[in-house]
Amino acid sequence: MTGAPPQAAVEAVAFDYGGVLTAPVRESIAAWLKADGIEPESFSRTLKAWLSRSAPTGTPIHRLETGELPVAEFDTLLAAQLTTVDGRPVDPVGVLSRLLAGMRPDPAMFALVEELRALGVRVALLSNSWGNTYPRERLDTLLDPVVISGEVGLRKPQAEIYELTRARLGLDADRVLFLDDAEPNVLGARAVGMRAHLHIDALTTRAAIAALVPGLRPTPNGAPA
């Protein structure tokens, strides 16, 4: 009895940013909710209304991600939906910056990018922007292409943004592996023929990539195999 045939190798890996190349976004959100004294349920309710799979097209988050809605206007809209534990109004000035302030690069994932480059694998960025400042110098040095939703007027999981990334890589869709921490975005990539992996943590993602990239160890150097 034989097992399933091995999957064909990929030639490029496209990374999401927040929650993939950084620590989980939920950690930054939790710290912000606590620091600003915001009722978590009010944020969860707003996030569901604006970003869930059943959300109508054109919500404030959708328009923020495509660059149609300026950050200051989004801040005002978001603050108006939130409640605080002591009844104070939420300060709209800089609310999104405070929400994202706790995001930190994940060293293990950036090391993985470096290893893939050393193996001759193309590495790209495909990210939905929330108006936050990316470490562009670092990203532009490591990743090519860099596709950010607010700069191209498209957002995941629209098929067009995956097609744009594939075209900029100059590869067939099935030669590209996409990594994201949000399942709808993973499904969107698969819908256009890309390979895709739902990122949970650096170790499991590395193992998934190692199955498709000859020469990549499934565990980091120095870790037990």
C-alpha cells in the first residue's frame, strides 16, 4: 500500500503581515482594550459587523483596507461604535494607532523568510492594510513584490489581489504558496489556484512549507528535528 504522492515544490511564498510576520494581532488588541478601558464586546460586535463573512460590501474596514477611507475618518467611525467600562467616550484621535501599537515582528518568521531566500525561493508580501505603518525599509529589502491593499485599491479575499501578486511574481498560481492567519483569505487564495496555509505559529508553518520546499528543514537550526 502506497501513501499519497508528494506535492510538487513551490517557487514562491507570499506572506501576510499582521499575525504572520508579527505576533498575533489579538495580543495587540487585548492590550489596547485593557489600556483604553474599552468593553471587549463592543469591539467584537463592531468587528463582526464590519469584517465577518456575512458583512455587506463596503464597510468602514473594507474601505480602510482599499485606501478609500482615511485613517482619521475610520478612527471617528470606530470610536463611535465602542463603549468603555466607566462610560467615558472613546477618544477617536489615534484609536487605530493604539489598537495596533502592540504588534511586534516575529523573529522566527523573519528568519524563515531569510532561509527561503537563501534557498532561491521567491518571497512576497500580500497584506490588507489598516493604515498602520509597515517597516517598509525592512520589508522592501527582503520581499518582492510587496502588495499592500491600500496601495493597490484591492483587498483580500478579492480574487484580483491574488492575481496581481501572482502576476508580479511572474509565476503560475500553483507555484505560489500563500500564508495568512485568516481563513477567508486562505480560501480566497485557493479559489484562484494558489497553494495556501492557515498560519497558527512559526513552527507549524515552517513544517508546512518544508513539505513543499526542498532543502528547508521542518524545524529551525538548533532545534531538535
